[in-house]
Amino acid sequence: NAGVMQNPRHLVRRRGQEARLRCSPMKGHSHVYWYRQLPEEGLKFMVYLQKENIIDESGMPKERFSAEFPKEGPSILRIQQVVRGDSAAYFCASSRARGDIEKLFFGSGTQLSVL
Amino acid sequence: DQQVKQNSPSLSVQEGRISILNCDYTNSMFDYFLWYKKYPAEGPTFLISISSIKDKNEDGRFTVFLNKSAKHLSLHIVPSQPGDSAVYFCAVQFSGTYKYIFGTGTRLKVLA
């Protein structure tokens, strides 16, 4: 669990600003997932990426949200023109292989607060 | 459209007693079921899983039961310990896919 690094842990933005959330997967993991947890809700799937490829972004809002996982560097979840409803905990997870049961490792999350 | 439901948002149990956490799902095509535990300010960690070909899986104090006809999953913790106090999420997955669907979580508090 400690191997998936997310930063920042807390991010405060004003409405209309951009938020960038970073995730470094565990060593040896090439699959990254982003989940969002809204207050009083479960973890909602957002996007699944492999190196340089978005495999499934069916959980991403149609506008303002984007994700990437470049060949070098961390995965980035980018939210443009944030609104109050974007306030949530964003969790990144990684795995070694696609659909690797029981081996989805989560980071500690980024708590985004939009003022 | 909640495909995975945990109807009890919270549960309090005395130390040493059994904790039973429940989870209901709607799609009979799911074939892997997992429980994750989450402490405050940490990410979820995997706890125990079961495939649809089984109806019980045990790991130490933790046992997961699957009732396919009722589309019901439960996690039993016995004996419960104060360190078990956390939020527990059930999750389901189609085999060979990458998408885990999580429930809303149950906050377990084990009282010393």
C-alpha cells in the first residue's frame, strides 16, 4: 500500500482554477486506476490507464477532466475550472497486470477542496 | 444506479464479539467479490476475496460468505478487535476485466 505515492495529500483550489493530482504507481506496476470518493459515497471508477494509453475513461466526467500516464513520470489527473462539486478524495491505484485480482494497491489519496 | 449496496453505513460491536458486514449486488454476472478496509487518511487495502465458484473463504479471523441466489455477500470478523475499526468496502469485478465496482462502505467501530 505504501508503494503507491500520491501528491499532494491535500489540495485547495478556488472555483475556476485548475487542479493537478499526481500518482506514482508501485515499482513494476504499469497499470493505473483513478477513483473518486464523494462524501457519503463509495469509490467511483474514473479511468484506467497503461503507460501512454487510456484504456477506459468511461467514469470520467465529459468535460474538464483528463488523465494521462506518460512514458516517463507519474500519472496525472487534471481538473480544469474546478467547481465546488469536484471536492472529493481522489484515489489512485496500481496493479502489475490487467484485471489482477487482489493486487490492486491504493495510494493514500488526494483530498481536493474547492472554495 | 447502485450495482453494489452496503445498506448499513455504520456498525458498532463489542470487542471479542462477531462483526458481520453485509453487501448486496444486482448483477449475477459478477464473478469476483472482494473486501477492502480503509483507515482514515489512508487508501483502501485489500482484505479478502471470493470467487463465484465458492460460497465461503476464510483467512484467520476473517471469513467471507457468498450467497449467489440472494446476490448477497457478507464479511464476518471474529473475534473483533479495536484495531478492526475502519471503513469496509465490498467490491465486485467481472473476471478478466479491470473495473472494480465498490459499495458505499460500512464504518465499523469495535468497542474495547
